[in-house]
Amino acid sequence: MFAALYWINAVLTLVALALWLSAGHLTGRLRKARTTGRLRRVSRAALAATLLAVLPTVATAALIGGALGSYGTVVMADRLYVQFPMILAGLAVVLVKGLPRLWRTTGIGGDPAEPVPVERARAVTGPWLVVPVQINAVVTAVSGYLWWISPPLGRTAVVWWAVVVAAVLVLVVRQRRRRAALASEDKDEPRLVSVMRIAAALLAVSVTVGGGLLWSAERSRLPEHHSANGHGDYDLGGGSDVPGTATGRHGAHAPAAASGRSVDSLTERDLSGSVRRFELTARTARIRLDSGRTIDAWTFNGSSPGPELRARQGDLVEVTLVNSDIKAGVTLHWHGYDVPNAADGAAGVTQNAVAPGDRMTYRFRAEDAGTYWYHSHQQSDEQVQRGLYGALIVESAPVKGADIAVLYREWAADRVPGGARVFGTTDGLRRQRTSPGTPVRLRLVNTANEPVDLTLAGSPFRVAAIDGGELHGPGEIRGKTLPLAAGGRYDLTFTMPAHAVELRSAGTGGPTLVLSPDGRGRAPAQAANGVFDPASYGTPAATPFGPDTRYDRHFTLNIDSSFGFFDGRPAMRYRINGRVFPDIPNMVVREGETIKMTFVNRSYDHHPMHLHGHHVQVLTRNGRPVTGSPWRADSLNVAPGETYEVAFKADNPGLWMDHCHNLFHAKVGMMLHLVYAGVTTPYESGTATPNQPE
Ligand code: C2O
Ligand code: CU
């Protein structure tokens, strides 16, 4: 719904702009009419254009007003202080001043061949007739710019009001001069002069616009070297100042010399107990989908998804990554797993990408049971797309029954003809024999960039866990659509009935997994039964954070859509508080603090927000508290127009990435860092380094 605002608005703005420009042009030409008949004709055309232009403008105002009503002032703040009042003011002045004057002009009587009397000519050259129409063209252009190019935040609102006020002044002064010149303006300007004037104006506009474009393209280039230690300013989240940072007006400035603990020192300390060892070799290989189609993929140990890593809760997990032939280098990130910072696998933040021929060992304690996944965090958008990912499962007890990890993903059409949506390597239908009475756990992982709708037909089931965290009192549900966030996981449990059960992904051409006692048959057809909502599922239980919690810091991430440049190329950027990587300030915390974060999605796209090294507890969605089981997330889909408040304890020191897990969004700048006071990194990312985390 919210996304539709953007597209409807785009069409309305374009139509309105064309109409206001022609209406403004026609009203400006009234003074040139030499005869009464001509004046009548031009004014009728101007009146018609103005009336037509009012329609899309009123519709735009209604759209914003309606959105304000349904999404509230927090989500709509970037439309509230500039566009909305500006559009209303433009409409008011044209309805009250411009239109009545135009209307009167169309009604003048007299012989069409009669010359226009001087008094009449002065009247139709008056600022109150012309400027209200013309200023609406300016307002519409500004409003379009603010919707698509640069939604106004905070102080920039003032700038845009100043622009419009200046435009009013210029137009009024111009109109007065024209009126004063009427008497002497007996003869029209020679054609050549007016053509040259228009050419000069066009040239000036294109030089300004072109220069502006070049300048912002240049300015958006990624640095050769960039350190996650800080880019000049910090976000303290309203909390106390942090040693080593001096608070400035816009936050705090980085200390000249970074001092403190290096991310390298933040390793797993306790190496005792049973060890689970794995070796993952990243290499190019041809993989085969169930249908027989093949893909030249980037794999771990020759397969994509890579090997399913299973450990028992309490084990020490030790994974050696070997890079055989992935030229850009690879890393391993344990998505959703709260590992020690040094094992996080973020290229340029916690390590250098592992070059071909090199190896590196990751160690962490499997403290939490549940469903997780791993993927390369070097050029992650590309590398995950090409296949460098797999499941990480930590079992709390020996598995009884069927325990199946299902990794959903989408292969793009340039990797396999026509593209493929798959569960693992299944691009059609896969069958698995399961005897009646078997307890089944399906571990669903969405490794794609977009949320996916999954359904389970043939049996009632429970959503036992979200993002690895077991839910409290999950009730039995049937037939509900399960929208799974990009990067997110749901564990579904049920007891195998005597007939087939099937897991499907919504839409045509998606994969299907059929479990049945005899390896045949399909699940009975099933009516859709609404959408699963984690905010009201299960029963409440005690949580570390409640309505009375005092937070040490509160970070607000306002997300919007802005068309601009990223690294010198035009891109639709999803900004956080008006900025993109690497300009988004680090969020600074101290160990032990209680942190609140608010996500506000003002853009037209989904943003699965993913903070490394921590799990957040969801407090509210769109202002309403979570009423069901405590909801712990690491990949939280913030849909267009939604607001979430989440909380976490700063209990895992390090320098952590925080980004959108639509990895394409992260690649074009939707990433920032959470840094613990005193923790620094010796690694760098940037074009002159081997590290590009996204
Ligand atoms: Cu799965 Cu930083 O990501
Ligand atoms: Cu995003």
C-alpha cells in the first residue's frame, strides 16, 4: 500500500507539472494579446489548463493527507513540513487569487477585432493573476524533487521553503516590470532576441543541472581506503559521551589516534570441551539443479548451498575456510549467530578477505541452539548470489524424527536461463518419504534478497522458532501464509499425518517439498487462511525489556528512498538518516548498556534489518506492542511505511556491521556500524584494499 504512494505520486507529479507549466506559460502570454478576441482565446486556454492542473495537485494533497492519517506523522515526517503545506499553499493562492481573475478575463465582451484597452492589458499582467499559476509549477517541481531525489530531513526543510519564497519574489518582480513596461512595449521583441534569450536560459539550466550531476557523481565515489573506526562523526544515541570522543555539535568526533582493543583480540577464549571441526573450500564448480539444469556457481566444497554444518549446543565450532579460486577473496559470516567479533567474517571490518590459496580458521562456542546460516561477507551481494552460502544448525538435543533444513533462494536469469527459485537445489518438486507419526521440524531459511511467502499444506503446524529463538507457547495454526524476511528463519514443527504434507513458495514456478508416507501423492488442497503475524503469535513470557525499561541509548534509523549517485553511478539509494555508506555515523555503545533502536521505513521497499553479533527483542510495530511470545530477531523485515522499536543488551564487544539484508541495498550504501567504545579495527575496506564487505 505504502509503496503505491510513490508510483501514484510520480504519475500525478508529472501530469501536474506539464499542466502547470503550460498554464503558467499561457497566463504569462496574456499581456501579448493585441486584440480582445485573442485575449479571450488565450485566457480560456489558460483557464482550462489551470483547472486541469488543479486536479492532480488536489489528488496529491489528498494522497499525502490520507497517508498521514493512516501511517502517522513519524513515517510521514519527510512529507509533512515541506511538500504538504507547500502544495496546500499553492492551491490556496491559485484558487483564491489566480483563478477568479482568469475567469473574469475570459468573460470580457466587445468586438474581437478591437485592440485591448491599456487598463485591461495592465490587469492581465498583474502579479496576482500570473504568479499564483506559475508558482504552482515551481511547487510541483520542488515536490517531485523531494519525493524522488532528496526527501527533506530536519533542517533542509528550511532550505526548500526559502527556495519557494525566493521564486515567488522573482516572479512577482518580473511581473511588475512587465506591467511597467507595457506602455513602452509597443512592439514585440525581435524574434532573434527572444530566441537567443530562450537559448541562454536553456544553456544556463543545463550547465547548472549538468554541473550539479557531475559534482554529486564525483562526490559519491567510494574512498580508496575506509576504516570502520569512524568517518568523522559518531551517533551517541542520546547516551553519555564516550571516552576518546569529543562531542561536537553534530555528535562526536573521532579521536585523532584510535586506541583500545583491536577486533583481533576479541576471540573465543574458552577452547575446552568437544570440538566440531569443518573445512569449507570456496571454489568455482558446476552445480546441478533437480531439473537437470546446471549453473556455473561459486561453491563451498563443490556444492551450493554448501555443506549443512550441524553442531551440538555447547560444542566448540571450528571451521577452516580455504579459498581455492575465488579471485576477489572470500570470508565466512555466521548469519544470526552471536559469535565473538574476531570470528564475524566481515571483510574490511574484522578481517581481510581470504585470498585464493589462503586459509583461515573461525572458532566460536555454539551457545545458542537453532537455525542459522553462513555466507561469504566479501562482496556479499555478488558472492551470495553466486552460491557461497549454507546452513548452520545447532541442535539442543539428539535429533528425533525428520529435521530438514530448507534453504530458499532465487537464481538470477543471468546465472541460469529463465532464473530459478529453489529450495536447496530443488527447482521443481522434491519428494521425501516420511512415516506417519514422525515428529518433523522444517528449518526454513530465506537466503534471497526479498521476503518470500511460504505455505505448508496438509497438516496443522507450529512456528516453533524465529531466527533461531524458540517461541513461547506457539499455538497450532493451519493454512497461514508465512512471510519470511530476507536472511530470516522460521522453524516449523508438526507430526507427520498419514497423507502428504507440502511446503510451497508462493507464486508460480516456485519450488515444492512434499513429505509423504509412501513417497507419492500431494497434499489436499487447502483454503488460504490469512497471514502469520509474529507480533501476536504465542503467549507472553518474561523478557529483559519491558515498558519500564530505561535505555542508555536510543538510535533512530530513518530509511528513505532517494535517487542519486553511489560510487559515481546513478542508483536508487536507500538512505539512513539522509546518508549512505560510508557517511552514516557509527552508533557508539558501551559494554553492558541497554539499547533501543527505532526503524522508520519511509521508502517504497522492504528492508530486512540485520545487526551482527546481537539479537534484538521486538518491542513494538507501528507503535503497538508485541502481544504474543517474546519475539527475538536478527533479520527483521521493515516493510514500506512500517515502524519498529527493538531493544538489545550491548553484551558482545566489537565493531559490528548493521545493514539491510537485501544485499543489493547494502551494496548501494545501506550499511553502518555499531561500535563498542574503545574497540578499533586495523582492517580497511575500499577500492584500494582487498575488502568490499558488500
Ligand atoms: Cu547475512 Cu552482514 O549479513
Ligand atoms: Cu533494504
